[in-house]
Amino acid sequence: MSDTDLHPEYPIEEGPLPPTSRVDRLVARLPRVRPLTLALVAAGIVAAWALARHPPLRSVPNGEVGVRTNRLTGDASILRAGSAFVFPGLQDLRLVDLHEQVYRPTESTLAGGPAPFQSVEGLSIGVDVSAHYAIDPARVAAVARDLPANVGGDVVAPAVQGVIYRVFTRYTVREIFSSKRAEIQQAIETELRPALAAKGIVLRELQIGKVDLPPDYKHGMEALLAEELESEKMRFTLELKDKQVRQAALEAEAEKVKREKAAEAAGVEQVIAAKAQEEAMAHVLPFKQKQIQQRQLEAEADKVARIKAAEAAAEARRIEASGEADSRNKLADAEVYRLEKVGKSNSEQMAREGALITRHPLLIQKTMADKLSDKIQVIIAPPPADGGFIGATLLGKGAATAATTAKASAGEAANDSQEAAQ
């Protein structure tokens, strides 16, 4: 393409035409650009626009999986959470959410809503149904290739509504409302689970909440329930009365049996008491007799013991008297023997002292001095001229008396000396 083709109205060879307007004059003043440069600039602009609209570096959030598909070969690869490179124009990246999601048909929750459910009677009812589902991680590639982007609205919603509508048409309103709710929920799960599993979707749980009934049916059911409650109340009242009557009869019968048993027990108790008393007397009488015999034997034993004690005491006193008499005889014999021995000893002592005084007359004076030594300290007296007793001169008595006294003193001194020696 040449410049002539780009500007046919202004041929370059002939030169530019005179500008007729302000815009034309501005365009005429622009520098001339070559076609190759324009092509490169256009290619750069297109590339920048493509990179801005389709960036090559994409991010996969946590809880999601990226499926990168090659447009030429159709091959798909699974990308986990993180960053991934996607070549613009050649590869496509689709993010698949693996979190558990909930589908709830909000337009079917009211009986007067836009799309209520139908029962077997043809009545419109509203049911709060929630289906918890998630994409099967093992079939993410197939889901990304075969299913539309809005899996919940385009795949799950029609499947759930179709199954629910079909199952509810098998039951009556009363069964859906009260008696067979668990059975209905199980039937819906049984039909819906394999249908979603075939498309790579796992049904986690299906819950049936509030059931909205038609107004007329609700009023009629309330009246019916009131009548049923009244009849149930009457039935329970009659049953209660019947039970009270039977309870009173059973209590009376039990009281009768109780009194009979008490009377029988009292009679048996008296008989047992009489027999026990008879048996006790049969044991008590021999026991009393044995006690009397025991007391008699104890009295006899006490008597014999006392006699034996008296005899033993008399024998002991007799033995003591005999021993005392023997002891006194022995003492008397010993005293006689002692006196005899003492007399003999005194006689022999006096004989020895007499012989000693005869040989040594000064012993009398020594003896007298010893006797008076504690009373008289010094005695000065002339010795007798005849060699007699010095005490005769001091006492002024006769020589015979002095001699007798001296002999007696000498005998006493000898006795004292003998006793001291013994």
C-alpha cells in the first residue's frame, strides 16, 4: 500500500491541495509517516490491548482449581492455587470453585409464589429446600470442558427443581407437611445424587425446611387438627378415667389382701410367740432347777470352806502357841545357861582379880583414880604408912571399910573389863 492509496484525495506527486478548513490545515502540517512505521505502531497497540485484556500471568485463588485448555489441541491441564502462565490467544484458563455451594429455589418457598410445588391433590405448596453441592475434584477437567460457566444456575438448579417437582407430586400435602418429610427428603436425595454425580457434581446434603400451605388448606387443617386434638383429649380423658377406676379397684383389692395378710401374719405371730414361750419355759424350768442345785452346792461348798478355814485357823493358832511355848522354853534355858555361865565367869574373874590385888595392891588405887578421873583432876595425898588403901585416909573411914570398898571397886572394874572383852 502506498501513500497514494492512503490519501487518494491528496496525491503526493502533485502536492497538497490548499487547505479549506482549520482541520485540514492542521492535518497538512503533520509530518509524513511511512506505512511500515504505522503498521508496527498498530501491531504494538493491538498487542498492548490484548495483553491488557488477556494478561499472560493469571492467579488461581485458594479453594479453586484452574483448568488451562489449549485452543489448537484441546488438551487441558489442572492448575492448583497459585500463579500460572496462560498464552493469550492460544490458551484459555477457567477457574472452578471447589467450595461447598448451596442452591435454594427462592421462588418456590411460598405457596402463592411464582413457581410453587404441586402435591398429588394438585394443591400449590411452598417448601424451603436447600441443596448443598460441590464440584468433584477428580472430574474438574470434564466439568470445565463440558459444563457451562454458571454450574449452579444452568446445571444444578434444573436438576434439583425437576427432581423435587417430580417427587412432591407423589405425596399429599399432609404427608409433605408432617408424616413423611424424612421419606421425601430421602427419595429426593436418592434420585438427585446420581443425576448430579454423572455431571461431575457431588450432592453433599439436601434439607427441607419450612412448608408453606395454601390458606384454605391451612384453615381446614387447623380445624381438623383442633377436632383431632379434641378427640384425642377426650380419648385420653376416658382412658384416664378408666385407669383411675381400675386403679381404685386394684387399690381396694390390694387393701383387702393387705388386711388379710396382716391378720394372718398377726395370728401366725401369736402362734409363734406362744410356741416360743412354751419352748422358752421348757428351757427355763430346767435352768431354774439347775440354778437351785447350783446354789445348794455353792452353800455346801461355802460351809465346807468355812469349816476348813476354821480348822486351819485353830491348827495354826495351836501350832503358833506350841511354837511360842517352845520358844519361851528355849529362851528360859538359854537365860539359865547364860546366868550360869556368867556366874561362873564372874566367880573365876573375882578369883583372878583377888589373886591379882593380893599380888599388886596398887591396882586398887589405880582403879579408884580411873573411876574418879572425870570428877577429880588431881588428888594429892600421902600414902598410908602401913601401905594400905589411899582412899581410906581421904574418906576418913577405917582401914577395913576402905579395904572392902577397894575390893568391891576392883571387882566391878574386873566385871566391866570382862564385859568389854565379851
